[in-house]
Amino acid sequence: MEDKQQEVLKSILNIKEDLPKKQKQLCDYMVENFESLEMYTLSELSQKANVGVSTIMRVIKEIGFESYKELRKQIHEEVTSSRTTWWHMQKSFENIKESHVLTDVWKEVNDLVEQTITKAIMSEFDRAVKLMLQSNNISILGLRSSKASAIYFGHLLEEFYPNIIQLSHESDLIYDRVFRLTENDLLVLVNNAPYTKLSVEIAKFCYDRQIPVILITDNLSGPASSYSSIVLHTRGSEKQYSIIPTIAILESLVIEFGREKSDTSISQLEELGNILSKRNIHYY
């Protein structure tokens, strides 16, 4: 079911790097503006993407459609079926109560976490930790519905690792800070649906400057995927809104990164704990 829902995006991502310049330009525009495409006429898409109608028709053929009308219909189905954030919060309110809400929510969350942990994501997870260990600085970004998860992740890392740059607080200064990153740095992007345009733009900016991106997302073919070195895909619910699979991935990254850095991370946490205790900031 999920493969069907992501058919167009996957096709675009699979072919775009091998296409001529104008066709690749169109594919990049389609990926970045995927949720709006169903509203554009053929001439409007031509104007917005700055390519000719003939270029659009060639790309349509490349991704397996006979007409633009057929493509728009499929895009509408994909966009509708991939609303995994606020739309599912609405669904949570609409679902008929079968038992106590705690029981329903907890069961669904457990199912989501179990579905998320696959052999594929474990392999990508190990690569993500290795990339974090190799990086000089780790920048973290999450906006709107992904902001809380990104800030939480950054806070946990900052407790024992100093080279963290939190980009989620002041969006108007993001480019000022990302501009200073190098190929030896890293961006961790939390980008669950609905996807903010700025998040995708920052992922592309890093991609163009050869800065590695680790993406945590609830849609494997989301618009930032094509700009990411590693994608950690969490499962979204069709019944309710939940960020717990995302939090589980982020906490796991912190734990494994801390273990690999145990020669300094443990002593850092012990020293910090003593300071906070002496100053009566924490009760133990």
C-alpha cells in the first residue's frame, strides 16, 4: 500500500539524476513542490518550473504516464494518502472510542515502533551514527510540527557533546549559520509531514555544498529525501497523530553516539550533574 502511495515521487527521484539539464530542473521543482502540483495546469507548471511544455511531456513519459491529466490524478491520490501529521491528529479526534484512550493510543504507538524497526533502518542507523562520529559539528533542524523533536534531540546531545548547532529556534538566521558549515560538518534534519518549504530548501542548500544530511522523516519519498545522505524512515499512523517513533529514533541516536564517545561523555555528564547539584538546580 505504501509503495503505491509513493509511486510518483519514487519514480522522479529514481530517474532525475540521469536526465538532461532542463528535465532534471523540472524534476527538482516537482519534488520541492509536490503537494501543490495537482493544482497546476500544464501551462502553469511550465511557467513556474521555467521549462517548456515539451520538457514536461518527456518527463511524464519517463515516469510512466501517458498524459498530464493522468499524472495529476495520481499525485492527488499520493498527497491525500500521505497526510500523516495534522490530518491524522484530526483523525484521532474522529475515531470512535472502542476502549480507554490510553489503551488505544499505547497499542497504536507500540505497533508503529515495531513497524519502524526493520533491518533496513538498522543498517541506515549504523551509518548515521558513523557519520555523526566523523563530523566536526552537528547542526540540527526541525520546523513547525518537527521543531519540538529537533530541540529535544539537540538538548540531549548538548549535555555531553559541545559541537552542536541548533538551527530550529530562529529561522530567519538559518542561512547565516548553515553558510558556515563545511563538508566535514553534518545536518540532522527532522522533517515529518506536512513538510515546510524552508526545511527542504536547507536540505538542498547543504546538498549543493556537499554537506551531509541525515533525514528523519515519516515519508521515505518526501521532498527532502533526494538531498539526504541517509534517510531514517519512521512509520506514520493512519489512526492517530504520534511523534513517538521519531523520538525513539532520536533517543537511540543519542544513546549510541554517547556510547561511542564514552571516553568523554560519561565524565562530562558526571561533572555537569555535580555542578547542577551544588547550585541546587536539580533535586536528586
